[in-house]
Amino acid sequence: MLYKCSIPMLIGLILLANCTKTPLVAIGSQTGNSARAEASSQPLAPVQVPTDPQPADISPTEPAKYVFFTFDDGPNSHYTGIILDILKKYGVKASFCVIGNNIEKNPEVLKRIVNEGHGVVNHTYSHDYDKIYASPGAFLEDLQKCNQAIASLTGKNVRVYRAPGGDPKLNKETYALLSKKGYISLGWNVTSGDTDPNGATPEQVYGNVANGVVKMEKMNKAPIILMHDGTEINLSLSSPGTATLNYIKNRESDVAALPKIIEFLQAKGYTFAVVDEKTPPAW
Ligand SMILES: [Zn+2]
């Protein structure tokens, strides 16, 4: 608080040396920089500077932190819609690595993905390892077939692809052929573990993602998170102990963990970016 001296008081000022002895500036507020700048010439009490920077204290001049959320193997008639609802609720974007076969089954879901501003990545037409990894030409043909399925519904010519099983599945010849044709590979550097054959819990899915993101932060890399919205499944096969049932358990864990994962990333100040040709490589 500032005490001003009135003119009559100026006379008394000479006599009353205690007129200015009241402190002029309150120190201690985290947002009190301007107040500090107005401080009198009297030495200030030492201000405690936190040694441990808090995530919420990101300077506006700091470059944006990007995270890329990717969901593989859809569009799925059940889980993709649930995931889209969650993303919409939080106002964040993701990218969907779609399979041509599933586009034929769920064309409206792909349209919804695009209409709501999410990214689309080519994840081959068949996702059949025996077929696509038979030769470089076989992979290219399958990829192009998926591209046609995407383009016929959305008008998009998607150049980014994700190889089923990841880049290591591609031999040099296939990779070179795809690059020559203008296709760009998308990997990942954070996995949710949602393909656990025993079925992951929501806590495990969240923990895997959170730990992976922290690891990428230490490496100064933009996290590219791998999750699955999943392919179509035959529910009649989902008796206890079957792989199908654990597959469903994984998808349920994904949707249960997703809000917490989004909140974790938002608290860390991430911007949710959509995958495109300029997305930085995962590694
Ligand atoms: Zn896949």
C-alpha cells in the first residue's frame, strides 16, 4: 500500500521523518513483476525463486509442444465413435490409421473422422501380413487400394502411411519403392500396450502412455502415441479366455483411459496436432 504525503504534510515531512517509513511495495506475489519494478531504492527483501519449474509456468514465448495421437486398425463400428465422442468433448484432434477393408464396412465412420477435423493415415487395404509383405509391389498395390477407398469417400489423397507391425517389417526395397512413389512412413514412439494378449487394464494403458510421454520429453521429441480403435471383430467368438475377448478388453481399457490421458497431456501444455506430410519422424 502506498501512503502519499499531502502539501500541508510536506512541512511536517521535514520534522516527521517517519512519513515514508511505510513499505511501498508488497513483495511475494508470483505476478508482482510490475510492482517490483516500482520499488523504492531501498533494498528489497530477497525473493524466493522456485528452482523446480512448474509445467503450468510455460512462457508464452516458448515454442508449442506437439503431441500426435494415432489410432490404428479402424474405422470400427463401435469403438471409433466412442473415441470420437471423447475427443470432441475435450476439443482435441487425433489421427486415424485406417484399413481399407474396414472403410468398406464403415464408410460413415471415416466421413465422421474427416468432418470432425481429424487426420487420416493409410494403414493398407487388407492388413494381411502374408499378402502385403510378399513383395514390394504387393505392398504398394495394397496401399494404393486403400488410398482409393479413402479418396472415393473423402476426396483426400493421403500420402502418409503406417506399415502394419511398424517400419521394421518393411525391407529396404519396399521402403525405397514407397518413397519413390511419394509415400511417407509414420512410426510411433509411445505405445499404450493396448495389444496385450492378456488384455491391458485402463491403469496399464494410462501408465504406458504417461511414462512414454515423459521419456520423449527428456529426449526432446514430439510424442507420437500408438493406440487402437480396432478392426471389426466377431463377437460370437468372444467366450471367456479367447483372444477376441482380450481384444475387446483392450479396447474397453483404451476408452476408459483416454479421458485421463488427454487431461495428462493438456496439463503438460501439449497441442494435439494432426498427422500430415510434415509430421516429424518418430525416431
Ligand atoms: Zn495395424
